[in-house]
Amino acid sequence: MILGSAFRAHGSDDRGINPVIGVVLLIGVTVALAAVVAVGAGGLSPTSPKNPVAFDLAADGSEGTITVEHVAGDPIDVEELALTVAVNGEQLSEQPPVPFTGAAGFDQAPSGPFNSASGSTWSAGERSTLSVAGTNTPTISSGDTVSVTIAVDGQQVASLETTAD
């Protein structure tokens, strides 16, 4: 009998520890899952560029030129750049294949970063000028509305519009 009562006392002590161990394990699993969810949710949040880009557009109807200035923001890789030019809402029949030195629909080589002889980076403060050929339709005349859409790596970063001088 003495042996049996000692066994029972030891067994009842084990039952008191089991719920405590279970609660501690449950809390640990809950904290681990919360950490995984927090890290995953943080990775899904959208990020905005550190320095959004800004541009200025000018058009000269008598010269048939379009000038785009990178006013502010992060530098842009010209190799990833695409321009779409429209006059009075109608896209040019020949779009500028930036960067280039000679292209159908454009007189002479562009100046600045749009010229393939320039560096591959377009930084704030730099401007490029395109000279639209008279064979490219529609042509630019004074008073026309000129719009330029700028895309980098397939993502539109700016939509500009001005009235040609």
C-alpha cells in the first residue's frame, strides 16, 4: 500500500504539469504564426518610389521640335524608356525609338539623353530635344496641343501636355 500511494502521488503531479506545458506550447505556436503573418503582410504592402520623377514639356511649332526636361526625381535608364508623342490627340505615325541617332520620322539626331551616343542614364536637370520631320504625320504647328507619354520598363511614369509656341 505504501508503494501504491507513492505512485498515485507521483502520477497526479504529472497531470498538473501537462496543462502548463500545453499552454506554453500553444502560446509559442501562436507567437510564431503571428510573426509569419506580420512578415508576409509587410512584404505585400505597395511601395512607392523614393523620389518620384517630374518632367517639363515644351514644343516649338515653327521648328517642329519637342523638348522634354527631367526636372526632379531618380535617374532613369534610357534603355528602358519609351515615348509616345501625339499632336492634337493623334499619335505620330512614327514614334521616337529612344535612344536613337537617326530614325524615320525625325530630322537629325536628338540632343541629350535621347541620343544613343549619350550616356544610358537620364538625370534630373537634363533635357532632350526631338526634331519631328515634315514627313511624320501629323506635323506640329504653333497652337497645336502636343502630348508626350513617358514609360519606363513598360510602366507609365508621366503624361505631359503643352501648347506649341
